[in-house]
Amino acid sequence: MEYNTSLNRLVIPEYGRNIQKMIEYAMTIEDKEKRNKMAKAIISVMGQLNPHLRDVNDFKHKLWDHLIIMSDFKIDVDSPYPLPSKEQLSNKPQRLVYPENNIKYKHYGKIIQQIINKVAEMPEGRDKDVLIKSIVYQLKRSYQQWNKDNPSDDVIIQHLTEMSKGGIKYNPELHNKPMPNNPNPNNQQKSKNFTYNPKSKYPKF
């Protein structure tokens, strides 16, 4: 059994030890054509591990640079980009740049914030009301899991208003249904159907 204390230090920890081992294995392949194919396969896996970086400029370029860096600049492959050097990086590999998430209430999570942003843009009507009720339910459930306390309706309404930048104003009388106090465990299965597709116009259930 391998223990972390006895393993080599990860050059770029974000990729994990498996990617590091794949690169080390690729370096042992004598046939350059096969080594190049292996390198491209590794690049593909590295990209799948970080799908949120696909919108970053020069995404593929960064992946190839990271592969070279993780090999300690020793792997001999035909990169489609100029090879980085130790001198250029001052022996410090570029770290992965993650998109900034300006989430005020981080305990609710990024996905619910994205859903709120979408729903806030929707025209008023029954569809929006149904989604708002579900959002309120999810906010209250997340708050209880985080704080182990039962939040007041006013707290959840305030958070929803702030997170939607005023685009959603929850009104229990308008929506003709009181806010749930203790989410029913039997309804948790329904919450699994609450999905978010960033490519779709509105969230779906």
C-alpha cells in the first residue's frame, strides 16, 4: 500500500496523482508516435477533469504546458504549441485559474445561484411562481443543513431577494401557499428532479 507521505510531491495537485502517473508512464514509451498518442489522450483526460476551464483563453495551450511542467520538462512530445521552459516559469508552474464566483451566501452553492439568476429573468407568471416556490424550499433545506437551525421566513426571503438582486420578490399570499417549515423527507426524491442546464433558457424539473 502506498502512503501519501512516501509518494512524490504532486507538481500541480489539481490534476491528482493518477494524471501524474500517466505522464510518468508516457515518458517511458520509447516509440515517439505512440508517446505522442498517449500525450494527446492524457490532454483529453486533463480537459475532462476541468470542463469549467473550456472558456478560458488558450485552454488547450495551458493543458499542454501543464503536461510538460508535470513531466519536469523531460517528456519528448510534439506539442502543437511552443514548449515552456523552467526559466520562463521560474520553477513555479502556472496554477489553474478558476472562474470567480461572487456568491454572497456560499452555503447555498453555485448551482442554486445560477438557477436564481435564470428565474429572475423570467416573465411573471405561473411557471415563474412554481420555480420560486421550489427555490425557497431548496434555500431553506440548504440553510438547515448548513446551520442546523430552522430559519425564519423573513431570513429566507431576504436572502432570496439579495441573491436575485431584487429580481425575485417572494410573497406567500401572492403564491397562495405558506413557506415550508420542515422540508418533508418524503419530498427529497422530488428535489432530485430539480436540475440545471446552463445551455437551456430556464431551469427544468
